[in-house]
Amino acid sequence: MSLPSTYRRSESSMLEHQTWCDRGFEPTETSLANMMKAQGLVQKFKVTHLLSYLGRLNPIPIGVSKNDAVWLFDNVAFRGPNGTWQAEFVTAVFDARVSTKFVEAVGDIAEKVGLSKGDKQEKTIEQRITPFLMEVLPGRRVDIKFGESTELRLGPGGRNGISSELKKLPDSAAGTVVKSVAEVPSGAGGLLEMNTFYTEPEGWAVISDVDDTIKITQTSDPVGILRSTFVAEPTPIAGMPELYWQIKDKVTPSAPWFYLSASPYNLYPFLRDFTHRYYPRGQLILRDASWMTIPGLLSNLTLGTQKYKVDRMKKLYEWLPKKKMICVGDSTQSDPEAYGEMYRKHPEWIKLILIRKVTDIAAIGTETKNAPKRFEEAFKGVPREVWYVFEDPAECRERIQRVVG
């Protein structure tokens, strides 16, 4: 069984490759409807599409229309090298009218997870699948009002409809939360509000994985991923909300939380609502590689995760090099390897690594993910007192107390 053609083996750990092959990810992925074929070529020959290859250098950006959906993403403000406040603003723009293959896509997912035709849970699938079926709109700019009076122009977005850029911000105290609102025509929808959390250069911060660390996802099983993403009620891992609120009580009030997930940006509203419901609020950092492609969900969640997460953590280090980081992950993916690699690059930065050992992993294969040898190799060169593998989150309380004080 082969890996996707877009996947470079050099980015994979042997465990990812083993899981992909053993659990039948390829036949599941290739059988899913790919909406790119339905609508992705509509803009291929338009000038706006061609200019979108220039990203922020696009000389003719387009404003948002009443038929568009705009997403603003919560972020964290930090002090730059010259002491001024700044933050990375991420936006995405879509055509709010979904793919003509909407019904087909819903039925496809329902069949894969074993639902009978007409099952009431198809309504849940309809709601959650919609962000995968809205066509991305390249080359759009978005104007927002930051706080009471600061006007910011974001974009234009690139080929994937996403823009990402650093913006200087007004002074404010660490711990302050400032709301921004998108200025769009009447009729435009989406996530039109966002929050910016100001954090000081020093003190504590938390980096947390999402899937199978704080939320049940079953990332080692393709059908399990589809069920937990599109059908099941999002469920927190038992004991993890309590652990995270304990950490929040111990660290400084202005300590930022970064939820670093390999999930695609399509799932931002779903995951934002989940984290807001159960955990301290923070910035969700998601992959931007699978708009309008449901099969890409499986590849994103399971392949190349170590390289992706290390790359994002490098950016966090550039923003907040003086922070003391607590990193939390699980054994189903490459969290141990990613955190171990990052510690070896910046040992003064990471103070504690907590890895949840997924104890039902034997039921879904690849028992070697929980083998002591795996963790020893992942954390080679990392002091033993820095990393800890746990099954019950309550085990971590003493270590949190010892490290944070």
C-alpha cells in the first residue's frame, strides 16, 4: 500500500507510515469525494486567480462581497525586537455558496461511518462538512476595526484564500484582550469577530496538541477520524480539562495558550467552539493545505506532522524566545518526536513535556507507539526530569506544581 503522491517520505516517521498502511488509510482516502474536481477549476483562468500567486504582492486585490464568507482567527500579540506590540493576523475568504455536490458529499461521509440513509445525524454532517465545500476566494483583502479606533487592512490572500501577516498594534497591558470586527457589506457572513490576547515577553506559555490529547479523535483509524469529525459530539479526554485549568491557575494570568493541531483550517470553527467550551482560550494553529478537499483531512492529520509542528514551534520561538514553555501531546502521532526535536534546538525554552499515552491504542493497532523505546529515542538528549509519559492526567499535577511552583 502506497502513500499519497503529494507526501514526501522524508517527512514521515516510520510510525506514521506503519499506521497509514496497517489501518487502510489509502483506500478510505481515495474513495472520498474530492470537491476540488467539482469547483476548483472555476477560477483557474481568471485574472484574480493568476494574480493570487503573488500573495501579498498582488497589485489588484478584491474587496469582500455580500456573497462571501470571511473568517477571522484569534491570535496572540507579542513585543517585537524594538519593543512594539505586533501580532500575526490570519484571515480566510470563501464563496458562501457551497459545492453543487453537497448532498453527494454528505451521503459519502454517512456511508463511510455506517449511517443508514436518512439518519438524523446527517444534519450534523451537513453542518460540519460545509466549510470543506465552500470555494476559496484568492486575492481578497479584508478590512477590520481593531478595538475602538484602529483600522487594519489584511491581505490579499493567496491561492488558498488565506492571508497571514504581522501587524503593529497599539500599546496595551499584558493580559488585555482586544476584539476586532470585520468591516464587510451587508449579507456577508462567516466568523466576523476575533480576539487578540496580549502577552508579556517572559513568563509561562503552553503549547498543546488537540487530537487525542485533549479531544477524542482516534487519529490512528480513518473511519474513527471521519466519525469524530463529522458525526460524534466532540468529547474531551477525561481529566484533561481539569489538568489544563490547574495549569492556568498556576501560571501567570497573561500566559498564552497555543493549540497546535495538524487538522486543516476548515475545522477552525468546530475546534474553536470545542476549546472554548472545555479549555482555557488560546490561539488555534492549524494546517492550511486542504481547502475544498475532504480526503486531505486524513493526510493532514496523519502524515508529516513532526515537520509541520516543529516548523510552527520555530515561529512561536521567534515571537516569544524568553518564555518558559509547557508542551503537551500524545502518543498517537509524532508529538514526542516534535517536542524532543524542539527541545534539542532550544533547551532553555521548553521546561516541561507531558505526553499522554493512549492506552486503547492496542485496539486500533501500532502498539509500538507506546513502547518505552519509542519515547527514549524521541527524547534522546532531553533530561529525564523534563519529559513525562502519563495515562491519567491526575499524574501530572505534582509535576506541574514542581516545575511551575
